[in-house]
Amino acid sequence: MAVGLAKWHGADRVLERADVGIDSASTIMLDRERPADALEAVLRSIGSPILLNSLTGIMATLWGVSDVEVIRDQPLVDEKPTPLARLESREFLGALWDEIRQLKPEHRTALLLNLREPDGHNGMALLVLTGVATLDALAEALGMTTRGLAELWPSLPVDDLTIAATLVVNRQQVINYRRSARERLTRKMGLRFAASGGQWAV
């Protein structure tokens, strides 16, 4: 998956990597408290779309994250392509995150801990990378401490048996929780699509 500024949409050139180090970084690039602004500044410095995995590595270096896995890429429905993967819209992600927070706690956990991109990477990371959600907010949604989520992060997504142990239920209940969460999100986001004049219709 490649990322870049909106004006670069459809660009033929996608960088596999870029040399952006701490020595050459601006103050805003190093500001973890303003992730969206930092990300935009880095992309403007690069000047071209770049692979998301490479960009997360750059941000990890600039922000002093010891494990690149903490901000890797990923989307939002397991097992098949998702609106997240297709739309790459921060506005969409924000609306989606609002709906996820309204799910029942066990449904949020079943969904988020197994959230994955088609390539298998952790699906929550794009929420962090785009500034839609912080690790603190994700941890709160999961009923975990931020430290606990940070320790678990390199292992995400986790399998249903692990989630079942966390929720003290069986594997089939985890599957049912996630299915219910996905159905609600599809229904709710569908209403948002309609309200926006079909801009996000899928």
C-alpha cells in the first residue's frame, strides 16, 4: 500500500524508501503530539508517494519508537478487502473509529485484536499513523492499559483462541462477536455514506 498527499493521487512514481533522518527533520516532524501534522510534513519533504511500511519506519525513527511494529500498517475487516483499504480517507477512518467506540466492549475487543490488512499486518496501526486514534484511546477501547497494549502490539493481530482467553469465552463466541461488530459497522457506515451523497458508497 502506498500513501501520499491528496494532490499526488494517480501518481506513477511510488518510492520504496526515503532518507529522512532526525538530523534533517523539522521540529514538526518530530512532534508525536501532532501526528497528522508530522506525517504531512514528512510527506512534503519526501515529495512523492511512498510505501506505507517504509513511511512507518521513518516515523518510528523520528519519534524514537523502539519497535517499528508499534506503528505498522493494516485495515479493518479480516478475511477480505475493506473500505479502509480502498478509500484511504482520514475522514472515513475518523467516522469509522467513532462507530467502533460505540460497539459493545466484547465486540470491540474481538474486532480490534484481530484487525488485519490483506498482507496480515496489524489493522489498528493506520488509525495511529493517521492521527485518528492514539494508543491511549485504543487501549481504553480494549479495556487495557497503554503499557499492556504496547507490549501486545508486536504480536497483533492475535488469533481467536487468544482473544477468547482474554474475554474468558470460547472461540465461537469470539467469531460471533466479530461478525456482529462487522455487521453493525457496515450498517452504520452505510448510513454515513448515504448522508454524504454516496461519496463513500461501497
